[in-house]
Amino acid sequence: MPQQILLIDDDTLLRRSLTYTLERAGFRVTGADDAETGLACAAQNPPDLVLLDIGLPGMDGLAALREFLARGAAPVIFLTARRRQFDEVLGLELGADDYIVKPFDPEVLVARVRISLRRAARAAPPPREPAVLTVGDLVVDPATRMVSLAGEPIEMQPRTFDLLYALASRPGQVIPIDRLLTQIWGAEYRGQPQVIYVHVHWLREKLEQDPDHPRRVITVHSAGYKLVPVELPC
């Protein structure tokens, strides 16, 4: 499976450009435009590496770095327009893996990303398999990306699986549409709910006996969606 990069930067054009470059290099990329959203994304879908701007709105990159490290997160590379030596030294002393000043050559960035990932792989303990999620008679296995319903396997497209996994990770809890968009598709998809509508439709076709009257994938109007267990027959 491609390694996952979390890119946190409030510059929309830069996020798009770097996402294109990194995906061409074989990585999967999730984008966020502020630290709070990035931390939520990492909690939902732990990345292999974080690219983090220092000068973010709200929580800045230095504070976000402390949060990532407190959670035992992946290596962090700072991306910043600041040129103050103090920021560079402080960031590295706090635990950042690397520090790149804008503007930079995207190919150099890719090379630095690969170096950080190799360094992290040598230092890391053997990875634990992600937990299999069970919601009623629905089983979601993130390691194999397999889904079964009442013991029967169900095939799903990658993004539809990602949506199901996000919902199954918090069964019974309402997840806002914008949060789902950011976690699965990236911050650039905020404000485009039709993306979610289409995949929820496909998900219901796979899971519901009557997709027009869903019992599992529930719409909570003006709030988002939740996945609820269906009672198993006695």
C-alpha cells in the first residue's frame, strides 16, 4: 500500500502542487489547511509522515508539532516561509525530523521525504496490524481492506471503503460532511458535499436491504452521517 503523507498548509495552490508531485512519486496524500484539522485527520487515518507549515492560522506549526509528538505520531518535516534561524533550531529541538524553507524544488522535497521515511522505518518497532472493526453484523478489516456483511464478502471501491472505515471507526457518532471530506479526500474538497453524497449512495447500495430507507448509514440532517449497528437475528 502506498505510504500516506499528511500535508498541512493554508496555501491552497501549494497544497495542490505538492499533492500532485507527491502522488506522482507514489505516495497517498491527505491535505489540511489548519493544524486542528490536520490533527483530526491524523487521529482518523495515521500518516507515515507529516509535512507541516509553521505559519498556520489558529494553532501554529510549533504547537501542532508538540501535539503530534505527544501522540507518538509519524516524522514531521516543517515547510515554512520563515527564515529565522531561531524557528529552525526550535523546530528541530522540539523533535521535527527536517526543515525546508519555501520556495523549494519539489523534487528535492520528495527526496527529503524518502530520506525521513527510511530513517523512521529503521528506528520504528514492527508495526501493529490495525484493528478489525465490527459494527453489528458488519466487519471492516483495514489491513486487508475487506468488508463482510453477515459473513458474506462485499467488494468496494477504495474511496467508498475509506468512507465506511471512517464511519465504522466511530459507530453511532455523527461525523460532519466537511470532516469526512477533509479526512478522505483532502481540504480542497471542503464545500463539495456532492462527493460524499455519491459515495454514501454507493455505500448504501452495498450495505442496505432497501437503500432508499437505510438502517445502517444514517443521514443526520444539517449535521452529517453516522453508521449504526443493525440488530442480529436471534
